[in-house]
Amino acid sequence: MGKANTLIIGCGRLGASIARNLSEDTQNVVIIDRSELAFKKLNASFSGISVVGDATQISVLEEAEINEMKTAIIVTDVDNVNILLGELLIHRYHVEDVVIRLTDPELVSAYQEKGFKIVCPTLLSVNKVLTMCSGGEFIA
């Protein structure tokens, strides 16, 4: 496997979209998902590497060449898994930039204080709806 600099964990709609976009921007991308079927969301132009496995397993992270990663984007559908993986990648593997998706807004500030970059679809949606209700422009 060639040197990769961005790891994505979770190949749902969000993870697959991010992987496709980064791959098109000529970044080296490795994406991990437990289900081989999940990789069908990636189009034929995806030039990255797909790894089937449970990212909480050290052997799977090593197969994905975790030690070569500068950035990790963790977007599974389970907040606690995303937090666990974020902690592991920051403290054990010293990944420089870790972005995690959290669906629970109550968790956001605590994990931002720990150095995570957070994406919270719930808060993003609330902010967009409030902007729309106050006459602001909305672009889907």
C-alpha cells in the first residue's frame, strides 16, 4: 500500500462523499468500514484504498497504515465509537488532525476542549433551519 495521508473511518453516505471528494482532489485516502458492501457508495473514480474491518481493532488500523496518516475523519454512526477512535488516534498514533462526527450536541464542547475538530449534524441542521426561518439564504 502506498503512503496515504488521510484516513476515513465509516463509509456511509457522509464518509463515502468525503472520500470521493478528497480522492478527486488528488489526496491519498484510505477508508475503513466493517461492511464490504459499504464501499459500493464509492464511485469508479475513487483512487484511494478500501480496508474492510473493525477500526477499533489495532490490526485493522495497522493494515490501513495508521502511522502514515496526517488526518483522520471519523464518521461512523455511533458517537461513542467515534470518540474512542479519536482518543486512540490522537494519543497512541499522534495523528495531527482528527475530525469526528458527533450527533449528540451535548458532547460537542467537551470534546472540542480535548482538541477534536467536531462536526455535529444536529447543530448544523438547527443553524440552517433557524437561518431559513429568519429570512436568510439557504443553499442545499
